Amino acid sequence: MSIINRTFSFLLSIFLSLPLVGAAAAGLLEDQQRILFLGDSITQGGSYVANFDAWLVKKFPDRRFTVINAGLSSETVSGLSEENHAGGRFPRPCLFERLERVLAKTKPDLIVACYGMNCGIYKELENERYARYRNGILRLRAAARQYGAEVLHVTPPIFDNHGKAGFNYDSVLTKYAEWLVKQREQGWNVVDLHSDMRAKVDERRKQHPRFTVQKDQIHPNGDGHWIMAQCLIHYFGDSVSAQLTSAQKLLDGPRLNAITQRMRSYQKAIHAETKPLRPNVPQGGTLESAAAEAKQLEGRIYGGM
């Protein structure tokens, strides 16, 4: 075999061994699919969920995905809670108190799960807490498997310590993210939001040293939620849309408002039907009534596309 042929064979073997993320991701989005978002207050806030839904509308105007945002503020998969959390009014909720009910009601084809921010309860990395996070993720996957659902993991957003000295909780989230990304070797679907968000924020700080998308260190603002949506959009192979600067570049304001209204309707309905233990969670209606409202909103969302 000539040197050229040997070189070609070597390069081909490397290429064939690379993970075909785009191809695999495309298979996660099938017609009439039910997509369930799980996460903490960042997911409950929901802007990135609505932004991603807007991309689905733009990219697949002839399809009708059902996107249900079941994010819950304060939640973890680790089952841990700080002493005197919420002023002692209630401990952090754990996903597994409600997961079975949520899966039974929603019957998702795809679960998009973003956990980690609360799971280390804002303390330094420690073996037991780290193990609780990993075991929680594994438990989530096992539950999804029982319902025949695929899971797309999203590594946690960054924690922005605003340049303060001393312990930086983001080091813990970085460890969580690295572990999740490594599971790609086991065939897991993983979007590395953490690394991408860190890179984008660090790049902006070259020009504006005090730049942040998390004024309170934790919860992303509108720009931060768009970064989250960008990561998902890029994962599904649309690098052009992922380069847009905002959701308003995808769809006009009235369509985006209708998509957000649809999301809130499903969100309140799933919480009403599954009754999470956390207090003060907006609830109302049923999944059936939310589906009816979604049908009524189709004209405002898809009309003229």
C-alpha cells in the first residue's frame, strides 16, 4: 500500500470514528414529537425553552411539536438542600418526588434535562455531593427508559462570581459538565452549554470586563437564555440560526408572544395535574385545555409561513 493510500485509510478511520452528533440529533426530532423540558428555576423561567420552540416553528413550519416546560424552581436531582433553605419555609424539591407523575401525564418522546446549578447546593466540590448528582442523572435516565423516552442532557449554565476572590462555585459546575460530556462516549446525547456559555461570556469581557448575563450570579437574563437556545439549535445542526443575535431574528414579536403563551399554558397545566410539593408554583387548567389553547394559537404562530 502506498504512503498516500495508507494516509487516506488512516484519516478515513479517524473520520468514521467521530461521533455523528448532527445525524444523531436529527433523529431526536421526529414528526408529532412530544418534548418535555425538565430543570430548575432557569428552566421554569422558560425563555430559552420558548426560544427553542420558536426555532422549531421556523425550521419545521409543517410539523406540530408539543413542547411542555415542567421546570421547577429550586429543584435538584441530587436530593440535597441547604440548611434553612428559603428561610426555613421548605427544603429544595427533588425531581424524583414528582418525576413518575410527570412522565405518566406527558408521555414524552424526548426529555431535555438541565440540572446542576442547585445540585451542589453552592458548596465546594465534595465526593458525596458529586456522587449524589451523578446518581440523580442516572436515575433520571432509568426513569426515561421505562417510558421509552430519549434524554438530551444540557450541562449546567455557568455560575458567574463577578470576579470575586475566593471559592468560585463555577468550578463545581465545570466538574459536573465535564462528567456529562464524558458520557458521550457511552452514547449519551449531551449539549455542552457550560463550555459554550463560558466562552461567549469570556469573549465579551475582553471588551467589557464587567459584562454579565447573570446579574444575581445564577439566573440568566434574556441574552443568557438566548445563549442557551443557541446551544440547542447548534446541537441540532442549524449553525446559521445559532449565529443569530436574538430570537427576534427568528420570528416576529407577535409569533414569539403566542409561543410563550402556549408554553405557559402547558406549564401551568402540567404543574396543576402533578402537584409538585414546592409552594407557590403557578398552576391552572389541564393538559387537555392547554392542547385546545395551543390549537387556537396556531393561526398566530404559523399563519402565513
